Amino acid sequence: MAEKVSVDLGARAVLRGASLTAATGNFVGLIGPNGSGKTTLLRAMAGLQRRVAGTVRIDGQLIDDMARAELARRLSFLPQGSEVHWPLRVERLVALGRIPHLDGWRRLSGPDHEAVAEALRAVGAAHLVERTVSALSTGERARVLLARALASEPAILLADEPVASLDLSHQLLVLDLIRDLCVQGMTAVVVFHDLTMAARYCDRLTLLVEGRSFAEGTPDEVLVPANLRDAYDVEGALRSDLGVPHVVSLRRIDRAPAGPPQ
């Protein structure tokens, strides 16, 4: 999907030839330490971040050659955070996800309302439909914003830490939902900080380090001790003795700062 993508923000090179493969129906986790370029790569894949090099394709078609309306119908982007700047009712906010499917000034029809209701039900937020978004908790807003992204019925979901502000039960609900949608044919690329959740849910992982693709493959292939050590400065391992994959961090590695050049 993304091939050799480079992005500069000001004078700083944030991405340096990063690539990510996401086949139809894959649940791909985008992982890496803070500052590795995960959010920037996700934005570049959504067509929201200017690239200085590299390509992004959907089903072989360059997104640069796609009309914005077509791209919006096929791809939904869920940014990090849960800020909403208008005091909208929850139903109205989620209905914004249907805009790519509306021609001209056409009002929402029966199928549109059904898609909104189904998205709210799927994220466990149907009971919030009459509430004002500004009156919701952080976790409630996060689920409502995910519902807005899903209401567009996208072929591809790009989500930046969608479970970061959720309690454990709702983390599992949301990730179970995304996995089920992938089984049904949706493709998802999701940024994770929790490596155990990434290992548990994802078919594939892409590990970024300093703006470069450091490793790509199945969780078993990516979350090996050498990659955990080199990318995260921890001694750790991926284990499955609890019945589900989990990453064990044994200790942090203190790396001595590089000295002056000789």
C-alpha cells in the first residue's frame, strides 16, 4: 500500500523510505517507539500529508490519481485523540461519516440512517445517540468517533491509536470489532503502542524506527528479542503461555550516549 514513502516536516526528515503492505482483509499493526513516524505514515497513506518521495496505492491505483470523493468513499481515517469542536448530537456527528456517499445536497436516506445506527451499535455507543458530544467522557467520544469512521462503510480503515483512551473492556470490544470487519473483507491499518494487543489482534506488523521500515511480517516474525532490543531498548520476548500472545519486557537497556567524533 505504501512504498518508500519519505516526508519532511520543516527541515526534519520524518519518514525516510518507509513502506507498508496491507492486503485485502488484513489487520495490520503499525508499531514503533515514540517519534518513529507512525502517525506521519498513516496520514501520508490517507493522502493528508505531502510526500517528498514514494507512492501510496489502493488496489494498485495511485491515490494521487484518485478523485478526493472516491478516496473518501474507499478509505476512512481516524486521527489520534477525541477532540470535537462543535456541540453536535452524537447521531449528527456519526452521520458525517455518510457524506462521501451523498450526491450534491441529497439528504440522508434510510440506508444512511441504518449505517449510522449500526456503527453506533457496533462500538457499544447506541445508548449515547441523543447525547451531545461535548458532554461525553473521553472514552465515549473515542468510540463515537470510531463509529463516524465506520459509518462510511470503508474498504480501508486507517486508525491512529483508536483504543488509547479506552478502558480494557472497551479496548477488547473495539479491537474485536475491527478484526471481525477484516474477516468480512475490510483492510485495517492501526497504530499501536501496546505490543501485546498488536500481537493478539494483527495478522501483520510493520515496525518503524527513525522513519524507516525496520521489520515487517507476522507478529512472531517482528516481535523477536533482537527487534525489541534494537527498536525499544528493552530485553523482552513474545510469549504465548497464557493462551494468547503477550510481550514480556524484562528490563530496559541503558545505552550510553555516543561520544564526540574522534
